[in-house]
Amino acid sequence: MPFIPHTDQEVTLMLARIGVDSIEDLFDEIPAHMRAAVMQAIPQGMSEMEVSRLMHQLAENNTRALCFLGAGAYQHHIPSAVWEITTRGEFYSAYTPYQAEASQGTLQLIYEYQSMMTALTAMDVSNASMYDGASALAEAILMAVRANRKSRSRKILVPTTVNPVYRKTAHTIVNGQQIELLEVPYDRATGTVTLEQIKQQSEGDVTALVLQQPNFFGCLEAVDEITDWAHENNILVIALINPLTMSVLKPPGEWGGETQQSRTSKGADIACGDGQPLGAPLSAGGPYYGLLCCKQALVRQMPGRIVGRTVDLDGNEGFVLTLQAREQHIRRSKATSNICTNQGLVVTASTIYMAIMGARGLENTAAACFANNNLLVEKLSAITGVNKAFAGTYFHETVLQLEAPAAEVLSGLLEKGILGGYNLSQDYPELGNAILVCTTEMRTEEDINAYAEAMRQVLEAIAASVYSSDAAMSAETV
């Protein structure tokens, strides 16, 4: 049903009926100093024609440049069937499946998604998604605090190799609940966090530890060793993952268990991340969705909703919503979260994507990303003024240090039709002129060669400009 706003006459009649002069009078008990100011930056309403024109203008800002930018959102190939099916009316316009008898198709799809996600992560349970990867991490932290009955500190160890945007989001959400996020520095040689660095920050009682795999730099953390240590010290492990990489890397449900003492507590306790790599286009930043999985023992602390499979009185298979521990369904004091929805449409796309690709397809895609990244790093590292920042293993992202200002280099590359990477100077100033470059299966050898040649030209142009400037200054001095 289209939305039809109330006319001024209708508003006046309603106010007269309840005996007030204006809408503002309905909020007169709120003190003036607590009221939000007028939002001057919010424009007035537009007509359909004006909105259409504005959206076309914004779309023209999109670039067709070759993308070597990642940092949490990745350009992967999406089979055309994925969104062709996802946008069918049965999925596209389906409402939240509160009535199981009328929503069996939607419920079955979500159940299939949960099954695929638990298989991919080797965890016991998956919910029906969160808003995005950053808020999923925050919810995982809240979940860990509720679940770890052996800890009272509400302290969470968060390595600085975790995506900085995720860290900021988590801080915003959990800080008001007296949860302390303790940052753990990374090793400058490897770009990973070491167990010794974690131990230095873990004096006393610690509730949980976050481990990103691969980490924000694309490097692979020593998850087995760190997971074992955490469990031996009654610390829950929160795995922050890229779901595509789980087709070739050890999944979080299998982390650790390398020592006799830790085999009974093998695997991360909670796994979260962003589902964008599984069938969601970049879309100027969203919508994406957050995945959240856990061990069976923690399932009653899981926020969001879970779909279960059952049978009816006649023995027919059916699907229902179950364990809906949120404010809409149970007492506020018992709720695990105030999340009121899930990103159902993008989850639908991911389910179809994983079904089409299959295990072999996901593995081949991840392998192509890895191979392309190796080729890119090899080509770029051969250029004077470009060096790999860290030793060790990485997936499809790598940090490169430049002998020229990173912002200037990236600007020069964009002029040549290349999105050259993510400038790390704001989040990691200690790395100097460093960029994070990314390759997926979308990049060909021709694309990589074009990037390398453009990088060489840009660095030479910057060096020539600096030389000319220095020569001019020397001449003025003489």
C-alpha cells in the first residue's frame, strides 16, 4: 500500500478531537534542553520526479575504475541468477515470517541459510543475520559478556589488527554498558598479534578475546595457539571472519585443540562477520548483513531470530521461528538485544549464491583471489618505491609502503582509472605512507599489469615533481 501523508486539514481535525492545539503540545513533558534541535541539513520533501533526477545524478558519481580496494567490502563476481531469483516477488516483497503457515518458503530459505553458514564456519548454530559485520561484532561482545559466567570484569581484548571501523562501532554500542575494550598492539614485522602481546594486556580477569581472520591487513593470525591459551584462561573467543575465506582456511569452529588440555574446548565460541562477499554487490556501501554463529551451549544468549525445522500433527515437515529472545517477543529485562529485524533480502541472495556456487565454487573463488593477490604484490614490489610492509602469509589483501605520500599516489592512480587501495595513514599513522591493496577473482592479469604500470608512472611523476621543486628552491637560494 502506498504511503499517503496526512493533510494539514486532517492533522487539525485530529488535534481538535484530542483537545490540543499543536503536535508540539503532545511532547510538552520533555524538558526543552533535552529536545533535539531542528535538523537544518535535512532537505524538504521531493516529488517523485525530483527524487528520480537526484538518484540519477548520484549514480553518475560512480566510477568504472578498476577496483583494487577492499578494507571490508569486496567486489566479487555474482552469477546473474542470484539477484534474478532474489528479486522475484515471492522473496522481494515477503514480510517478516511471523505466521509460519503463510511463510513456509521464506522460513525454509532462512533455515537453509543457517545450515550453510554453520557448515561454512563449523559452528553449531547460526541466527538469521544481523544488520552488518560491525554491529554483529558488537552483539557478539555483548553475547560473550552475558555468557561467560566465570568472568566479572567485562573486559574484552581487541587486537588493533581488527577492522578499525568495526572497533569504533563496537565501542559506540558497548561503551555505555560498562564494557571495556582493551586494544592489543600488533607485531610490526608480521602484521599480526602475538600471544605475548595478548598476555601483556590480559592481567587479571578477562571476559573475551576478538580474533579477526584474515585480519584487517590481510594477514593470517595464529588462531590455534591463541584460542587454546584463551580457553585455558576461561576467556571466550570471538572469531571475526570473512565467510568466503572459510572455504579454504580452517573455520572458527575448529580453531585450537592443539594441546591435550584444550581439546575439550576446541573452536571459537562465537563467530561473526559481514556476509557481503557472498553474493552482495558493493552498492555504495550497503545494504549488507552480519552473520552470527555460536556453540550450542551459548545459543540462548544469541540475539536476533533462529528458524527451526519440525513436523506437524500429520508428520509433515515444517519450519518455524524459534528462540526469539528479543524485546518484541519476551520481557524487556530478558531480551538479549533490541534488534527488530534482519537483512532478509541480502540473506536470500547469499543463500542462492552459496547454492549456485557450491563448496567447490567457493573454494575456487577464494583460490583465485589468493593467486591474484600474490601476482599483484609481486608486480608492485618490483617497482622502485614500493615495498611489502609485513612478512608472513596473507589472503587477498596486503599492506604496501610507498616512498611517496599515499593520498597523492591514490589520487594519481584514480586519474588513470584505478582505485588503488585504502589509505592507512589515518587509522595506522605508524605505518607511514602505506596503502591496503586488494584483489579478487574479478581482476585479470591484464588488470594487474595495468595497475603496476600506472603505479610506476605515478611514482615517477611524483619523484620528478619533487626533484623540480627542490631544484627551483636551490636556484633561489643561490
